[in-house]
Amino acid sequence: MRQKTTLSLVGALALLVSATASLAQTAVGADTRPHVEFLASDKLEGREAGSPGERLAADYLAAQLTRIGARPLPGRTDMFLPFEFTAGSRNGGSRLTIAGRTFAARIEVQALSFSDDAEVTGPVVFAGYGLVVPESQNFGYDSYATLDVKDKIVVVLRYFPEDADEKTRAILARYSDLRYKAMAARQRGARALLVVTGPRSPNAGQVVPMTFDTALAGSGIPAASISGAVADALFAAGKPLRETQQELDSGNPHVAGFELPGVTITLRTSVIRERHTARNVAAYLPATAPVPPPAKPWVVVGAHYDHLGRGDRGNSLASKEEAGGIHHGADDNASGTAAVVAIAETLAQSPQPRRRHLLISFWSAEEIGLVGSNAFTTKPLVPIDQIAAYFNFDMVGRMQNNRLVVQATGTSPAWARLLERANVAAGFDLVTQTDPYQPTDVTNFHQAGVASLAFFTGSHADYHKPSDTAEKINYEDLDRVVAMATTLVRAVADGDEPPPFTKVDQPTTRGSIAGVRVTTGTIPDYATEVKGLLLAGVVGGGPADQAGLMKGDVIIEIAGKTIANIYDYTYALELLRANQPVKVVYLRNGERRDTALTPAARR
């Protein structure tokens, strides 16, 4: 059956190769330049998900789809598919009371972005830098080694020892993330965590800003940042904090924390998580062939159209001089968006009958974790099992040396031959990559069981910077990509059988190498807030797959460590060793289950 399918698709393609030149002319006529120039203009201010610029871009794309004759998806009255996402957080009135004195100003006490909302009272323990280095690193450092923090409020210093040697600092820095410190305190029974920026550290005495965090799940513990003045009030009856920090700053793991005698505090933390709405844009060109529809009668072409706005959410690579400037995103991903518009327009204008419906999709919130495409594949308006293939375009406007990268080719045995034939006329130096586990929207479609391809012309020095502008796009080669992709889309749209789907196994390294980061083969769902780690899928053939885990499972414990969110899970991986089985506790449809998982060493 698989061989027959491949031949059928190649046969459809053979009929099209002779028409590639005319398709190319039509694609060039469709003209990608105006789309890129509008989407990357200052007017759209970087198209950040949920922003006015994103809405302008969505309106523009819907107008283009209407212009070429596309229709709203079945059951819809317009082309907009809204979804909610977590856009940020702010302090909701946190406060701390010591001996009848209350601190409530944001410059004095502020919840950390991942804090749980709660009010707790308890004695106070100082745990140094709050660092715990896993034994797998062969480096002994545990701020809690001599402390009992159960049912107490823990105070820790931000960052890591200031005067430690370079090697020690490199190790400790890896475990200094505040989420890791919160998890360490919670795992030891603490009621709450307070973080102070020590007097010998950068930003001395300042509270920690509330940061953008695309998951924004709570950490399972109330956590707040306090100012130097609040810390002085805590340490008033004992040694000054500066002297205490200086003793710790050598990196000596034997410098111990201590209880603050007679100090009891009440902490109230409140975090307001801001929910915004973004919009995917989707429409379709109905099949036009006067024959019964073939199996899996839908083909999807897609690209994300959002970008970074002014780059103030932590994912910009702008220099200090560029900081705060509009991140135009001409290549990332106005180029891919323009390619999809051009492909749709070319096929809409073609007189040749088309056997399958063409679904044209533009995703938002890709830049913060593939959120838009995940919203679609989680609740699809077209049944996923009726989609023959998905074609993704992400950064296809800056071709160098005639090199075109096509990813996810391992998702179907049909792709190799189809690409080879399509490239006869296109003449690219084609680089194929079987791996579908890419940081782009193709990942969600592969996890949904759809044969997919992702087109990419490579990264460059302007990536995630304001300098990714429209005049730097190579429009001639962008139109060549459109022509080749149009041929491929047409081949699948007219094939008797859809490309058979293959779940791709991601290779892992076997071997008992102590201290090497490990992989469990899990693919987290970054967009959904749950208590635990929700799986968007598992790597085919990887440890999680072999352990019987699957999409939709929620991991709540691994190796004896409770998991409240993806960050807990990431840090727990540091405790694991390659090829040593661990117990995983998870929920499936609300039912508690457990399994043995054997991590593999990561290359």
C-alpha cells in the first residue's frame, strides 16, 4: 500500500513538472514583496501576539484571502480563530509583616511571577543562596544540608556566590534560576520562599522584576522578592546581611545557613496573570475537480505571522543600541506568510481542477511557544485525520548560496521522491532533514499524526533583531520557493492517496555517562496551564514512548520529585542518570498511573 501511494503521488507530480515554469511565472506575478513590506512595516510595530499590530496583520491577511476567493472554514462566518494565552503577570498587592510592621510597597515586596497566591505565617530560616547541585554533577553543594525548613519561611540570596572561582561559578550559575530555588525549598517542606538581592550582588537591594513567562504556571509555593530594607529588618537582631553574604561568596559549600531566632513573619502573595486574545487566520479554497473526494480531502499550508513587537519579552537578540526598537520580522516570518499567500493565490488562479480542499492558515503566538498552531491542532475545525499533509513556511526569505532546507521529511516515505522531482525544475541545492522536532509549527502537526514538510532558508545575523527588515529579503529566491512549493502542494492535492504518515524516532545516545544531560523523549505542552507537566506528545522511539507515555498524559512525579510545571520537570532531569530507570507517576484521563522510564544520554 505504501509503495502504491508513493507511485500515485509521483505520477501526479510528473504531470505537473512540465508546468513548473508557468507556475513560477504565476507565482512571481502574485508578488510576495508587497506582503512582506506591509507586514514588516513600522505601522504593525512588530506584530506581537495580541497587539494592535497583530490585529492589523490579521485583517490584512483576511482581506488577501477574500480577494483570491477563499472562504471561511466550514461552520465559521469569518476567517478569524481567536484563542487566549497568558501574556504576562503583575503584582496583585503582596505584603509582608514583621513584628507588627507591614511592608506593602512594590519596591519593598513583590511576588515572583511564578508564585502561588497564598497567605502564610511562620518562623524564618536563612538558606544562603538556596542552591542545590545534583549529585550527578559530582560537585557537592546543598544550601539545605544542615537545615530543617519544614513549615518555615525560607530566605535566600539571589544569584550565586560572587567570589567563587570561574569553574565553581559556572556550575552554580546553572542552578541559580529562581524557579529552581523555589522548587528546592518546596521539596523540603518550606511554606514560602523570600528572595533578596544581596548587598554584594548586582542590583543590590532591589526587588526582582516580574518577568514574562509563557507558561506562567504556579510553582507550588508562595514566593516573593524583598528589598534590602526589608532584609535588614529580618536580620536586625543578628549578623548584618553583608557579612553573612561575604562568608558565602567564596563558594565554600560548608558555609551553612541558620534560623533567624525569634523572627516570625506573615507573607501574603498575589499574582495577577494577564490573559490576552490572539487570532489565527484561516480559510479554504474548495476542491474543484468533478469527482468524488479522495481519502483525507484536506491539504494545509501555513506560516506564523506574529513576531516580537519591540522585543521586551525576553526573546530579543537586539544590541543595547537597538533595544526597544520595532522588531520588523521581515524574514521571521513575513517571508513565510507572504509565501503562503502567494501559493494560495497561484492555486486559486489555476484553471486545473483540484481534488482536495486547500486550507490556508496563518498562526499567531508562535514566538512564545507555538501557541496558535497548538490551539488549532488541539481543537481542529477540520478533523485532523482528514488532513493529507501540512506544509510549513518559516524564514524562507534570506536564501544563501541557493540552499533550501526542507525539514520533517521523515514524516512520510513519499517526500523524498516528490522533493527530488519538484527540484528538477527548481534547481535548489536541497538539504533535507528527517527530524520533525523543530521549533516551529510543524511540530504540532507531526504530533497530531499529519505528514508534514517545513521550508527554511537558514538563520542570519538579523534574527530576532530590529534589523530584520524588508529590503534585506531576496524576493527572487522567495518566489522560486513559492513556485517549487506550489508544485508540491498541487501534487498532494491531486494524488489518489495521501502521503502515508510515519512517526519519526529521534535517535538518542546510549551509555552510562555520569554528569551528562539526559533526555526522556517528552514534548511538553507550553500553552496549557495544568498542575504537572502536560505532554503535547512523545518522541517516537524515545524513553517516554517506550515507557508507554503518550500525548495528553500529565506527569506529576519523577524520581520521587513532585512536578508542578514544566520548570520542575526540567530541573528534575538534572537528578537523573542515563540508563538508570526511574519511576514516573502520571495522570491519564484523571486516573493516577505509574511506569518505569529509562532516560537516555543527550548528544
